[in-house]
Amino acid sequence: MTDKQTVLKQLKEHVPLSKFSEEYQNDKEIVIAAVKVTEENLRYASENLKRDKDVVLEALKGYHTALKYADKTILSDREFMYEACKIEPWSLQYASDEIKSDREIVLMCVEQSWQCLEFADMSLRGNREIVTNAVKINGQALELASEELQNDPTLKKMAEEEDWP
């Protein structure tokens, strides 16, 4: 068995990536195998691989918190964040301010999970279409909307119908 095969085997046995040399922390195949076991392993990947879209998306499949270990530049990449939010809408919480202001991405996230409205830019928390979609899923979403929309009679009625107090 080669050294690389040994490392891959140990990763499957939940040995953390931090226990291996920089050579392995900079090896894309090794790091992808590591993040498939736990997204926490992204923390120990080389800086270069923390910017690698394939690696980070693979880590994201484990849980959205993987993005806290990703390079910050990738969180501003619209194409990447669109894909990340398709996999896991809660990825929005780690996105750059610019992405949190992107109507299409925010709407997609809210349609998958109304709670993601909390992470949207305030300008979009005042967007009737986005808030309406969230309130249709759960009336509590109205609490996350702009003050103006929270006071909107139509949305208040809709929220009450969705069991919001």
C-alpha cells in the first residue's frame, strides 16, 4: 500500500486531516476524501484548496458550516455561491454582502428554507415577492421582514393563516 493509499484509508477511519503533512493537506484527492468524511477537515486544507470550488462544494455536502473554513474570496463568487445555495440554502449566512443582496440567490434560498430570510440584506427583507414566498411557507417569516412589510395587512393576514401569532 502506498503512503497515499494509507492516508486515504486512515481518513475513512476518521483520522483528521490535521494529523497529516502539508503535502497531503495540499493534495486535492486527499482533501476531497477528507471533507467527505467531515466538513471540519476543510479547516486543515491548504489555503489554495480552501479556494477550490470542487473541494468546498464537496465539503458543503456534509453541512453548510463548511463555508466558515472556506477562503473568503470564494464567498463573493456569485457562480460558486449560487451552486452552494442550491446544495444548502443556509450557505447564505456565510455569503458576502453582495451575494446577500442578490435577489435571485436570496429568493432561491428562501423558497427552500424560509429562515434564510434572516441572512438576506435588509433591502431584500423589504421585497414583497421574497417575503411573500417565505410567509407562505411559515408565517413566522414575517418577523424577519422589514418593518413596513411586517405592518402590511395582506401579509399579516397571510402570516396568521400560516399559524403565526
